[in-house]
Amino acid sequence: MSKEADAEQHFKDLNEANEVLKDPKKRELYDRYGEAWKAVAEGHAPPPEPGQRQRVQQDFDTEGFDPSQFQDMGAVFEAFFGGPFRSGRGTGPGWEPAAADHEAAIELDLEAAFRGGEHSISLLDPASGEQRQFNVRIPPGVRAGQRIRLAGQGGRSPRGTTGDLYLQVRLRPSARFRLEGEDVHTTLAVAPWEAALGATVTLQTLDGSVRIKVPPGSSSGRQIRLKGKGYPTAEGASGDLYAELRIDVPSELSAEERQLLERWAEVSHFRARPEDAA
């Protein structure tokens, strides 16, 4: 084969390297399957051709190619050979195949994210196709979008090194709480007499239950603020908790309850709608 033919093959190899470099999905396939990435992408899984990487490396050494004629040659080497270029101690260059970092999602309730602690998660290993169990330490006050790093739990390179596994946090909607920045919002149901007369009631927070006072004459929509009972901030403080009152009434009344309410309506001068006062 002539040198001109070899040169044409070299350019084909470099074009393929650039193709892999520009497309993250192709790069991921190359990191995992080597030269067989294109066959895998087409639905096949042939073994990589033996010695292909060694042949390309030797060709660059012996055929007199000048790396300065190509832009970002280091990136091309990294994409084509599956790892960053490094200087060898011998007479020629060497390449260290890079281990792949993997990403997955972990879903948490707002209460679990607030408390943190140990959690078990089962994930499908993309290499083996088997389920793997991980014990994950969740930092208290973790936020949606944050990533938790599990060192050495990612993909394995041909040389036996391993990448990392990154878990991106997702928060499931909570039926009880709503998070706005560092402040937590919740609803507190009270009886009509508790709202009218005032009362001390139990309120559930992210940090457990507390006893709070409902001021006399409270209406639905009134907010009671509990300072420092919200979500942790990045500086180590906490936001506030806002409990919005909702007055609940019984769906059925006993005869005595009805009489009392009717008597209350007779003696009260209160009008919920000013237009009804005339």
C-alpha cells in the first residue's frame, strides 16, 4: 500500500475521531466499546479489531505526520483513543484509556431531603445489565438538582480503573409542604371555634410536631410564621415556616350543635359581607 493510501486512511481515522469527539452519545459508546462503537450504534456488538489502536499509534509515529497541522490535536487523541494524551517514558507516546463517569437520578421526599441520612437505591448497571444496590449518604438539606458523588462506582476502563457515579437529586411533590427558596409553606386546619376563640394546636413541621397558638378572631388565609423552622440555607441557617389557616366545618351537625349555631347567628352582630348589613 502506498504512503498516499495510508495518508487517506489516516484522514479517515481523524475524521472518525472528530465525529466521536463532537457527539457525547458517540463518545460514551466509544469509551465503553472502543473501535466497535459504530457497530454497537447500528445494533450489532462485534468485538473490536485486535491491535487497531496500536496500528494507528504506530502509523502516526512512522509516517511523518505533523500534529501541528491539526487543530486541537490533544482533543482528537482524547476522543479517538478513549483517554487523555500523556507523555510516555519510552521513545513514543502513550494513552491511558479513561474510565467513564455515570449519572443517575435519586428521588426523595421533601422530608427525607431535609433530614438527610442513609438511603438505599437500586440502579441498573449499564455494562452488566444487572441491578446494583447502593447505600447513599444524603446530606441534610439537599436541594433538587444537586449531585451526590459516589467515588469509584462508575464505569470501568480496560486498565481496571473506575469512574464515579453521580446521583442527581429530584424532589417528589409533597402533599403537606411546599418549598419556596428557604421558606416552607404548609396548611393548618382549625375548627370554627378555635379560629374564633383562639386555641393552642399541633402543627407538623419538617423537623417534627410543635404546639402553636392560633390568635382569637383568626380567619381562613391568615399566616402564622415560625422563624427558623424552614429549610436549611447554604450558610447553615434556616428559612421560616409559614402555616396558613384553613377553617374546616363539620359536614354534619348534631341537634345541639345546630341549636348553638343558630343561637350564635341570632345574637352576633358580625357580618362576613358588608353589603348584608343594610
